[in-house]
Amino acid sequence: MQQSRRPVRESSRFSDFLGSRLMILLMAVAVVIVAVVVFRATRPNSTHQPRTAARANRAGHAAHHTNSPAPKPTKAPTTYQLQVTAMRIERKQYAARIVPVIDRSAHVFDATVRGATSANSNFNALEQSCSYWGGRVEAIEASYEGVPHPYVWWTPAGTLHHQVSGVFHYMLGAIQNCEESVQATDSGASASAISEMSTAAGNLHSEENYARYLATH
């Protein structure tokens, strides 16, 4: 009788062992399922959070631009500023008109210097050169003065006119000194007169460059 009961007890223990293992497996599966459900439930919140923050940032940025102060209106120019602008425009227009005349005059001035320099110490040749080119300088000066210049002397255009006129007067004065040095047969005075002619030619080139700049800026 004892031998017949022993297999039954062993079978019962084995069944209990399998039952406990099955319960543990089922509990593990349940835990995994619960974890998956919780993960899926919380995942959309983490995904939407950056989008919500980005929308909030964009809204704040738009509000910042909306609340930014409006640009201040520009002030209207004063009467003095309008006058200064008008005078500069007059000088620009006058410079454009005199540039061609100054360019021709510069060629005459250069030729006057070359003629006087080539005469060297020959008073006869120097007298002829100064007499001939003196007439040419007077003619080209008349052309320059013929350009309309109805500007008050202290205005920009009036100042430019007097600057160029001064160069013509300086050249004519140097030519007159040349003629007087010939009459006095004074070599030192003639050399000084030729140097003055060269200075006048250089000054006229400078005035031409200045007038050309004013006409194009």
C-alpha cells in the first residue's frame, strides 16, 4: 500500500511546481503589458511638449515684434538745409559747364609755358612768344567769363568762379612780367616770369580736376 501511494504524491508535487511556474509567467506577462500601455500613454505627451514650447516661442516672438515701438518719423529739412542743397546743385551745374572751357584753357597755358621755356635767354624769341600766347590767354579767358555765372561771390558756385578767374589773372600777370623783363633785358626777371607761368598752368590743371570732380559727384 505504501508503494502505490508514493507515485501519487510525486505527481501532485510536480503539478504544484508547474502551477507556480505558470503563475509567475502570467504575472511577468501582465507586468510587461502594463508597462507597454503606460509607455504608450506617456509618449504622446513627450512628443507634443516640444511642439507646444515651439508654438509658445513663436507666439512670444510675434508679440515682441507687435509691441516694438514704431519708427520715428523723419524730420523735414530746415530752410537752411534746403538752401545749402540748392547752392551745391548750382555749383555742380556750373562746374559741368566750365569743365570744357578749362580743358581748352589748360592746353593754351601749357603751350604758353613751352613757348617761353624754349626761348631760353633769347629775348627776341621770348618777346614774340609772350606776345602771341598772351593774346591767346586773353581770348580763352573771355570764353570762360562768357559762361553764365549769376552767383553771389560767397556761394559755392561763386567761389568756384572766382578761383578759376584768379588763375587766369595770375597767368596774364606772369605774361606781362615776361614782356617787361624783355624790355629791361633782365634775365633774372624773365626766369621768374616763366616760373610764374608754369605755376599758373599747374594751378589751372588742379582747378580743372576739381571742377570735373564737382560735376560728377
